[in-house]
Amino acid sequence: MPNSFGLNRTLGGAISVIAFVSVLSSSAVLLTRNQLQDATDALDRSTQVARGLDAFRTAMLNQETGLRGYLITGRESSLEPYKWGRPALDETITRLRTLIGNDAERSRLLADAVTAARAWQADIGETAIGDAANPATRPEAVRIEAEGRGKQFFDTLRGKLAAIDTLEEQTRAAQAVRVTQAERNENLALWGGTLLTLLICAAIGIAVNRLIVRPLVRVMGFVEHVGEGDLSGTLGEGGHNEIGRLGRSLNAMVAGLSDLARTNRIATSDLNAAAAEIRASAQEQAASVEQQFAAVQETAATMDQITQSGAQIGRRATEVIATAQATAQTSRQGLRAVSDTARAMEAIREQAEAVAGNIVSLSEKTQTIGDIIETVNDISERTHLLALNAA
């Protein structure tokens, strides 16, 4: 049996190709989107680190500003920026450590900056505030702030924070490039997948039109011609799918219908010939019936003649009876005239012979009538049989 590709396998293969391309395109888009998300997250994390570094500087500056204000004015209210800066610095350090994570270089730079900040808080801030609270030691507190040790700590932490900032700036630049590339890759994957899907759909549409739509149009045209009574056409080879098998089945069906129509035409011709023969036989039987009817009419005329002869015989018999009565009367009168009687007897004898001859003739005619009646009955039976045959 030849290898056949059914419509379900063709359409299933087409749908599978589209689904595969869609999955592949979606996977590529998801991959590039994940890359874009990773790059965006890294860029956002770097931005948060930069903001945390700014917050670190701001917290230290607030502490320094509060300390200087307190040393200058001596009022406790001037220490508020210093008091706000300490918890803000702690929170910022915790957030920066979380954002930097396991990065060794950034962690080392942050640790150095935190060490400098803690050293400033312990050696400069706390010491100066403690000395400034006592009027006797207040000049020492001012000296500690003014001698420049605090600036060294600030220079150290600023340098460390600037180094982290430089690294983050490089990271932001790299991540910006990565984001741009990821966006480009995502667009390429999206549009490439869409274009590839459209091309595959177009190819599948062309294949469906060539393998399904056009053969179906030919089959429908062929069926319309067959419906109009044209059994002379055939469908060409339609492949080994369902439409091809349908075409071959239609060809076989049309061939069978053509043979049946040919057989019907032959049977109709034979039936017409038989009908013509029956018509001719009926005409012959009708002519025979007419002949028989004419014979019956002749028989009826003969029977009329026989009836008339019987009437004449009856009249003659009546006359014989009258003559016999007259003879009897003449006999009773005597032998008045023997010679007349002898002549009368002779006449009677002659008449009796004539009557006997008439009676014999009547008997023969009666026999003839019986034969005619039998002939009529035979003709009637034959007529009845011919009528049945004609029916």
C-alpha cells in the first residue's frame, strides 16, 4: 500500500510546525527578557548602591555639621543633625552591605569606609562631645575638631566611597549596554519569531490551497457535472490523501453509473422492441377478433334464416292439421265420392311425403344449427382467450 499523508497528518504537521516556531520564538523572547530583567535589576541595584553611597556621605556630613554647630554654639539643639546622622548611617551601612552582597572588592572598600566612619565617630565625635559638655575641657574638644584628624577620616571614607562609586559607574555603564543589547535581542527575537511565524503560515496557506482547496474545487466541479448528467468526465490523480481517495471513489462511482446507464439504454431498447411486437400482436389479435365478429354476425344471420324456415314449417304443419281435419270430416260424410277420396288420399300422401321431407330437412337444419352453435361457442372461447392475451 503506498505511503499516504492524510489531511489530518498534513494539518497536524502544519499546526505542530507553527506551535514549535511559536514556542521557539516565545522561548527566545523569554530568554532575552530574562537577560533584560537581569540587566535592569543589576542597573537598578547599582543605582541603589550609588544612592546608598550618597546617603552614607550625607549621614556623615550631618554628624560633622551637628558636631561643629554644638562646638560653636554649645546648645544641645545643634546636636540634632549628629543624632539623626548616626542611625541613618547605621541603616545605610546595612542596606549597602545587602546591595553589595558577595562582591569582594566593593565589600572591602565599604569595610574601609565604615572603619573610617566608626573611627571618626569614636575618636572625634564622641570625644569632642564628651569634652564639650565640661566647660573646663571644652577648649580641648575644639582643638580635637580643629587639628585635622577628622578631615583625615573623612578623606579616607570619601576616597573609599568614591572608589565604590567609580566601580558602580562602570557597572551602570556595562549594565546600560547590556540592557540596550537585551532590548535589541528581545526585539529581534519578537519580530524574527513573528516574521518566521507569518512566513510559515503563508507557506502552510499556500500548501493547504494547493493540497486541499484546489482539489476540493475540482471535486466540486466534477460533482456538479455529474449532477447535471454528464458521466463522461473523470478526475485526475489527486495524490494519496483523503481527497485523492475521494476522487478515485468518485471515478469508480461515475464509471458504475455510466455502465448502469448503458445497461438501462439497452434494456429500454429491448423493451421498446418488445412493446412494438406486443403492439403488432395486439393489432393482429384485433383483426382476428374483427374477423370472428364478422363470422358471428354471419352465424346470427344463418340462425335468423333457420328461424324463418321453422316458422314456415310450423305454418305447413298447421295446414297439414287443417287438411287432416278436413279429411276426417270428409270420411265421416261417407263414401260420397270414393274417387274424390282416393284422389284426396293421394294428395294427402303427397302432402305427407312433402311434410316428411320437410321434417327431414328441418331435422338436418336442426343438426346444422347445433353444429353452428358449437362453432359459435368455440369461437366465443377463443375470443375470450384472445381478449385475455390482449389484456
